Amino acid sequence: MVERPRVIISGFADEGPLDKKAESQLTMLSALGLSYYSLRFTDVGGGVKNVMQLNRREVQRLKRLHAEFGIRVSSIGSPIGKVKLLDIEDGTTNAYIPFDQYLKREVAHAIELAQAFDTKLIRGFSFYHPKGTAAQNHVDQATQQLGRIAEACAEAGVYFGLEVEANLVGQSGRLLRKLYRGVDNPHLCLIFDGGNLSTQNMEVAQIVDEYRAMREGIGWVHIKDYKIDPKLKWKGHVDEERLRNFVPADQGDSGHEAILRDFREKIPALERKLKRRGIPGVFLDLEPHLKGGGQFGGFSGPDGFGVALRALLNLLDYVDIAYDLKSYGDLHT
């Protein structure tokens, strides 16, 4: 009997509890049967902070909580790369930080956090090009900067995952493929996110094409879905109004069934490659946004997070992809 391809379910647990307290997030994950999460926003006693703002005491306390709950970090959900590529006023509130400074401070700190939380993976982005300009015109500069990030990650033995998302240079699968091939460093991989394509009013056939364009570089997958509102006309830039129609992964316009059927064939080889790199397997990372999303995060509530998880598991069963959840016995190990 041929064993089914297997994935590890993770998720952005800060989308669950409203208070974002670490104990609340870890309790939700345990109740849902998850053993991994992507660390983004949390309150470890000093107020809600992005992982990048945690101090040493908070890092140590969170690590103790992880051990108590039996939860591990799949990736550092950093905002690295969500800054301007150029110091140009374009009507947005995005920050510009000189790249050398950014590399020495923010990127280096993200790497330190990955090492502290015993994960090999850092989620990141491909820089904001000036609003109103064509993303493809900025591929060369973004490639150069991402190449230096990949080099820093290589020195530390960690991996930078580049997420497809609107308004950034890597806003499509085709553009991400250009960045991936241009950097040409095994310590940079790509993160597919169908919801970040359907928010650009791409239809299923186009999303599947964009997935196939970036498939060669995919290291892990975010699971988010979105229902296109035909009354909202695409103007080349995603605004906050457009980020209200997120739905579970089996109800939207992101083509998850077709994409997961294709991805199923890639999982065994990808899993072997990741395990050689010290990564436990192929992560599917829930980021559902069911009660709202924004530039740096989203909210689903514990109930919405549970709905999103059940929808994903039903879909995985349907396309014949295996997954592991905690069992009763795991609670006593």
C-alpha cells in the first residue's frame, strides 16, 4: 500500500484569541490538536507585540510556555520585506529604511529569533515598489536585496520564505519566480497563498497558473481564501475595503482544491528536501482572516480559527493528503 503524502498543519495563532495572550493562543492550538504555529503577534505579559519586538525576558518566558504546552514554532511570522524599496513619497504609510541598516538590524534580529525559537523558517516579503509603478520594473533591485537576505540566512543555517502578496514586487507567482531564480540561493524559498491572489481579483484559472509559475520554489503554503466581490473593481492596488471577504478554504475563489491536488504530487520530494535541511516536513500554515484582515495581520477568533481548520482538513481528506493531529496519548508524553 502506497503511503499518502503527508503535511504538517500549522497556523497564525494570533488570529484566534482576541487578547492575543500567549497562554490563550497555546490553549487554542492544543484544543484544536495542533502542535505547531507561526509566531507573529503575542502578549507574554508586556502587552501585545510583534515577535520582532519581544525582549529577552519575554522570549525566555514564551519558550517555557511552549515546553509546557508541547507546542513548537513552525516559522517566525516576521514583517521583513514590508518596507519601501525606494525612498519615494507615494501616498502610502509604508516605511523606508536604508537597506544596509535594515539588514544589520531587522534581518539579523529575525534570524536571532528563529534560532531562539528553534525554527529554520522565517516568513518575509519582497518590498513595496512605489505605488503607481509597475512591479516588474523593480525586480532587479528587489532581487539584489533579497539575495543579501538569503546570504545572511545561509550563514545562520535558516531559510527565508518569500510570500506572494499584493502591492509588493512579488505580487504574483510569475514575479516571485523571477525573484527566486535571480537570487539563486537555496536559503530562499517561496510561500504560496491563494487568498493573496484572489484579493487581486484573479480568477481560479489565473491563480492556478500563478501557482504553477512559482511551484518550483515553494517551501511551504499559507492557507487563506477569499470570495471575490464583483462590485469591487480592480485598480492595481489592494485597499482595506477589499479585505473583508475572507472565507474558509473550501468556499472561496482561490482554487484550493485544484492547487492541493497538484501540490500533492510535489509533497514527497519536498518533504525529503526539507528534512535534509533540518525542517520537520511540509507545512500548511492557516492564516484565515475570517473576521477581517489587514496589512500586518488578521482576526478570526477561536471559533473562526476552528472553522477554518475543519474546512482545511475536510479538503485535505478530499484530495487524499494525510496530516497529523495531537492524540490523547500525546497529552501524556
